[in-house]
Amino acid sequence: MSVNDKDQGAPIRPGSPLARALGDYTPPPLPPGFAERVLAAAESRPAPLPGLRRPARGGRGWRMGRRIAIGVASIGALATAAAATGLLGRLDLPLPSAGTVWASLSGTAVAAPAPTPSVPRPAPVAPAAPATVAIAGPIDTPEELAEAFRRVDAVRKGRRDERSQLIDQRIASEIERRRAAGLPVPTAEQEARLRQRIEEARTRREQFLDERVKMRREELERRVESGEALTRETILRPLREDSGTPEPRERIERLRRMPPEERRALIEEWRQRRAGRLGGTAPGSAPAPATPAQTDLPPTGTVGAEPAVPPQE
Amino acid sequence: MTAGNEPPLRAPHVVGPDDEAVLAARLAARDPAALRDVIMRHAGALHRTAFRMTGDGHEAEDIVQEACLRLWDQAPAIAARHPVGSRAADTLRLGGWLRRVVTNLAIDRLRRARRLSDGAVPDREDDAPRADALIEADERDGLARRLVLGLPERQRAAIVLTYYEDLSNAEAAEAMKMNIKAFESLLHRARAALRQAFAAQGGTP
């Protein structure tokens, strides 16, 4: 800075030409109502906004430390959860136990035991099925006879289940038909009563048939013990022969060949006989219609019992 | 160099040690009389400063009003930082606070006007025909206006605060929120620029 520069920046001396020139710069007076104007503006001014939220306690270092601590804790929790759920094992990540780590640090590590070869587990032994007896030729031993009875029982059980399903299906379709036709539909109690009656009828019939089958089997066993050889027809046919009824196909063919009047009379006779049979089986119940599928379920649930099917043995 | 012309605003007052803190507490309590008291004490000097910075009377009034309203808004925080009876209360100077606000507002407005006008600060001299007396006064004041308004904003503020308002360098530096060395450098450059401009007008500094 030169001497001339110092003079240029020196204070302005009072009375100098520059000071006289600057002294002419006079401001105007404030207007008379200035104070009132400011006061009015202050009173109509909206309330100032609240101060900024106080910054978090502590400085930047503590904020960073807190974030780091939260991150470490989160990662630790995730790793613990992964180890607890076995995820690390599934990913084939070795996870040493605390004892292993300590042993490696303290030098007391012991040799790991040799891995035992994995032995495949023996497959669970299926329950021994009863030895099946082959029936070769005529049935002439008690074992072959027992095997024949077992096969017959299996067929009977299958038919019994099939009939139960058929009954359920018919009841359901009948209820659906009634609902579609706008007819009264049996309530749950009525349906339960109906099923109970069907079940009771079935039980009675089963008992009756079981007694007959038992007597028949005892007779067959006696015959086998006496040395007689039984054939398949000997076991299956007699009941049907006892009943004296021809095969359905033959029966239908015979009906077709009859004159109409005779056929109508026979059908009527058959209906009466069937009604009498059903009446004797379930006293008090109304005669059932010919086809169970066409049977309307009465509100009280009085429906014919299970159609009498002759035993198929 | 003071030019207070409004009698109510020149009411004499005595500032005690806690006087400013008490005034701030009254402002914080939303006492209009306290704001009137502040206006009476400081508005004249603030208006002079603002006018010499901007060269516009209406702009100067707006700046002073804005400064007073900011004090009204900030009073609760100021009073909280300077409770009555505390040591901090002795250091509170509402006049200095207002002067700093006025200086900054004036500089901001000058910069904004320069940015919007894309050139030097416009000369707001009224060219309309006036009475002879007003024309003569205007011609007489014209040189000083041109000299002061021809300075950059910060140099202008330094001249106004130290020459016209008789503030010490330290007080002016505080008003401009500068350290003392930087302010003295700024003031030196402002005086030099002023002298050069005066010499360019044909004057003898």
C-alpha cells in the first residue's frame, strides 16, 4: 500500500470539501403515523412459527455410534435367528460352538472323533400280513375254506360300504331336488332321524344275515371236516337256490314274454308281497315306492328302509 | 450527523443496566407499549441508516418496519437468552440488534434490486418538475447521493455507519457481522473509492 493509498483511505476530516459534500445528504423525516403503522402491523401479524426442534442430544459422534450400535445389534439378532433356525447348516456354513472356539484359543483342542459312517436306517417293517392260502381246485381243507370265507367277507364289506355311499348320495340328491322344486326340505334333526332309522334297519338285516351266514358256514365246515370237497358254486349258490328266485335277467325275460294281463297281475302280486315284507320288517311304516330314487322325503322323515337286497353269497 | 425529525421518536430515554432486558421481556409478553418504546428510541437512527443505504425514503420506512416486526417476533427468544437480572441481560443491546437487521436488510434489497435491474442500482432521482426550492435542494444533495450510492453495498454500509452514524469501528463491524480487521480494510477501501469518485466529480478531497 503506497503512501497515496493510505491517504485515500484515511478518515474524512471534518470541514474538508468531501465532508461538506457528504453533509448535504440529509434523510427525510419519518412520517407522523409510522409508530402506529408498525404497531398495527405487529398486532395483525400472525404468531411466529415455533422454534426448530431441538437437535438430538449429543453430537455427531454419538449419533454415529448409536447407528453403529443399532446396526451391530440388528445383524447379531439376524445371525442368531439364522443359527437357531438351522439356516447356516442348510447353507453349509460351519458354525463352531463356543466350546470349540474356546478350545482353539486355549490350546486344549481335542481331536475331533472320527465321523461315524452314516448307516441308512432300516425301513420300517410292514406289519406281517396273514399268509394267504392259495385255493387250488376244490375246497377240501379248513384253511382253504377259511380263505374262501375271508374273501366272501371282503366282498360283503365292499358291498356294504357301497350301499352306504349310495344311501348318502340318494338322500343328498333328494334333498337337492326338493330344494330346487320348492318343496319342504327336512331339517337337520329330521335328516338325522332318517339316517338313524336306516341304520337300525341295516343293523337288523345284518344280524339276520349274519345268523344265516354263520349257520351256513358251520354246515360247510362240517362238510369239509367230513372230507367233502366243496366247489365255488357250492358255497355261493345255495342261498340263491333256497330263495327260489331266478336270476334277474331271466326273470325280466320271462316277464317280457308274458301276456300283459298276466304280467300286470304278477307285478301287483309282487308289490303286495313286498309291501307285506316291508311292513313286517318295519311295522307301522308306509309301503315304500318301487324306486327309492323317486321317493319324496316326507317332512317327518318316514321313508322306506334300505331296499331289501338278498344276500349275495 | 443525526437527522431525526419526528418529535415523538426523539423522546429522551435513559438506559439502565437491565433496561434493555426488561424491554425485551415486555416485548416477549406482547406488550404494544414496549414496541412503541422501541420505535421511539431507535426508529429515527434506523431510518437514517436505511435511507442513506438505499437512497429511497419509502424503502427505508419498509426496512425499519420490517426490522421492528422481526424484533417483535424474536422477542421471546431474545428475552429467554437474556433474562432480567442475569449477567447476559447487561450485554443486551436492542439498538445494536436492530441496526444489524436494518443493515442486512438494506444490503439484501440493494443486491436484489441490482440483480433484477441487471445493472447498477437505479438512480431514483425524481425528474419531475418541482418547486424551485426543491430543485435547488435536490441539486445540492445530488452530489452526496451520487457519491454514496455509487459505492458497493458493503462499502456504502461502512461509510454510513461510521461517518454518518458516528459508530466506532468495532460497533460498525458488529453491525455488519465482521471482524474488526476485515471491517477496517473494507472501510479503507470505501473511503478511497469515495475520494476517487469525489475527485472524478471535480471535487478536491
